[in-house]
Amino acid sequence: MRLLTHNMLSSNIKGVTNGFPLRIEVEKVVEKEVDLNMDFLRNMFAKIEWKALVEASRTMGYSELPDDAESSMLDSDEFLRKFHHALLELHLEEGALVCPETGRKFPVNKGIPNMLLHEDEV
Amino acid sequence: MRGGGVAVCTTTCEYSRLHACSGGLLSFPRTNPIIASKPQPLIGRNRSIPLFTPLRVSGSRGGGRPRMMTMNVAATDTLQKGIAEFYDESSGVWEDIWGDHMHHGFYEPGSDVSLSDHRAAQIRMIEESLRFASLSDDSVQKPRNIVDVGCGIGGSSRYLARKYGAKCNGITLSPVQAQRAQELAAAQGLDGKVSFQVADALNQPFPDGEFDLVWSMESGEHMPDKTKFVNELARVAAPGGRIIIVTWCHRDLSPSEESLRPEEKQLLKKICDAYYLPAWCSTADYVKLLQSLSLEDIKAADWSQYVAPFWPAVIKSALSWKGITSLFRTGWKTIRGALVMPLMIEGYKKGVIKFAIITCRKPAS
């Protein structure tokens, strides 16, 4: 699971008011190289919850992202590379996503999060 | 839907037996081809429907609201596990013979098709669906963020991501399918754009208004709560975004009918048992649900005539040497699904089963 995906997943357990962002529990992180696509990054930047991305990337062991970001920073190659790396090249292979309100863990196995709710969470 | 109008089984019987309950409109979204691991349908659970509500069947078809069966939580759980297992078991075989699209092809009526034409027909199905929804290739208007609800092994997700240069999330109940979908994405260099999760279509793990294209290609038939299913599709659609539902429905009822005829229900029941389908609804029911959510530009069509060659082709492929040997390597669920295929053809011929497309747009503000 990439952080691009993490940035849009939320816990929708019954009763939870704000299930985003999910905390990350890391068991295994893998880095996989992906071609940088500037247009894609620019499009995504507008939609990304920046703080959630920074927090998540730090949990995954990458601390290069600035705390805050604005679109003008996309003109910098260095920023683009860091943004690209955090968003697309860090993979949570094994671990869990944790609901910020209930602490319930959604397992991530072989890179695939399982977001199915239990009977009592619906 | 206003008020009740739903009957819910209190026992944890096989979901299929729910359809034997008296009254209640049972609509079956189309059955999935057995061999085919179809896009993982997602079964949702009833959240707020009480365990037992007296059935109220709405009157005339014309003025009535959609009559939907919903399931209690335990039965839904059974259904959900059945679906996941069905697709976990049969995915590989389908992909082996049919490729990565687990949906019907779109064919010219009356045409003669060979097995090699089916892939093109499946792609045409995607293109015709986009066209029906007035989705443009215009670079300004094209979708950038797509959700594939009931994504199977990700055929549509990868196709749409490639076509539009968009990001796509696919959700499925089957971990096997999600895994395979991601593998195929990586192999095709789409790993950065397309991602898959095991999740429930009736409880999508996404925020409101996230996607400018909400895509449900032949997964609606697995949803035991059509209201919840459609609500979720609408919830995750972005303002101005489009929703495309391609699914199996039963025929619309006439104004004087309260339900399908007994022999029609009988036919659908056998199919739903094999394909892990809950109650079916009609195309008109979907339209009413979309209307109730104030969605705009609602269009619906019966495409049954354009898919007619599909089932005979699936049967033929099952009876081929490769098909039979593959079936033997799968399991009972897949085999049972294969045995029920002729019923799909029967359902079509009798006009009970309809291949439907329903599309709409979420208001811009």
C-alpha cells in the first residue's frame, strides 16, 4: 500500500466521526521505484492531505518532507522528487492501519489493506 | 425508500432461502458467470434495518417505491464469505480462459462471434458504457480519480487508468482477486496509478465526494442492500462526478404486478444459489433509488440484446478441454456455477433477466 492510497482511506466504523487519517503500524516497508510523472504529481498535490502524508511518511521511515507545502513548491525538482518518493515509492507491505478514534486495526497483508468491517462495527 | 417495505429474514438461513419468503420483490442482479471470477461483488451489511420488519409490498409498479429485500447481518456475513470464497476459488480459471475482464462483452445483435472476439467485445462494453454516460475524452473533462466498485482482478481499473491517465482504486471482497489485481497492475507499469483494497461496497473506506467517476461493472448483483449500495456510490462521487452501474436486473414489473411470477422467482432462485446473489431488483428500482438521492441526468437502458452471445460462449469455453480440466482443478463452487449457466440463457430468453446500464451525475454543488 502506497501513501497515495493511505491518503484517501478512512475508517467508517459505526459511530466514528472522523476516521481519517488512519495511523500506520509498520511491520514491513518496501521501497519500489516508480517513474516520476510531473503532471500526475501536480494533479495529485491539490487533492493530498499534506499533514497526513508527512505523518505517514515519517512513520514509514522517511523524514524528508517539509511540514507544510504549497503548490509553488512543485516548481522545485528536489521537492518533486521527495513528494514523488513519499507518495508513490514507499510501500507498506505488512502492518496495519489503525482507526484514530477506536484503535481498531485494519490489517495490511502483501501490500493490500483489508478494510472490511466486523458485524458489530456496521 | 420511505419507511419500511422490506422484509428481513430473522433466521441465519442460506441467503438464498430469503428469496423463498413470500412477498417482497426479489430482484437479482445478474448472476455472475460461474467460471468467471467476476469483479468481486461487495456485500454490504444492513446497518440500521431492524432484524424483522413486516413486509409491506408497495402497490402498483408505477407509483410504488422500490421494493428491496435486505438481509440481516448474519445472513449478509454468510453471503459475503460465500462471494469471497467463490471468487477466490474461480478467479484463476476465469483469467486463464477469458482474461482479466470479468464482465460481458458488447456485441452487435445477430453477429457470429468466435472466442477471439470476446476480448474486444469486453473492451467495447467498457467504451459503450462510458459513451452512454456521456463521458468525454476531452482532456479538461476526463475523470482523474476513479473508483472501481467490485473490481475483480482489476480489468476495468487498469483499462480506465490507462485510458484517462487517471488514478483508480479498486475494491473487492476477495483477497485473492485484490492480490492478483495488484500484480497485474505492477506488471503493466500501472502500479503507481491503480491500487486495490479488500473492502465492502456497502461501507466504502473512502471520504465523501472523492471520485469523479464511480464505476460498478457487474457487481451490483451481489449487493444485498441496493439502497445502501447506491447510497455509497453517491456518497463517494464527487460533485459533478458520474456514476456508471452495469448490472443484471430482473424485468421491470408492470403496474398491476407486485412481484415476479412464481416460475420466474424459481428460476432466479436457482441462479442466485450458485452465484451467491442476494435479491434482484429491476432497472426501474435502480432509477428510483438514484432519483431519491436527487442525482441528475439519470439514464437507463436494457442492453440484453447486445450481450446475447456471451453465455453460450462461456458454456462453450467451459466444455472445451481446457475448460473442463480447469474446472476440475477448482472446486465445487465453480463447478456448480458452471452447471447453472444454461439457466442464465433461459432467463434471458424468457425476458426475466435483463442486462442493464444505469448512469447519472452527482449535482455540481
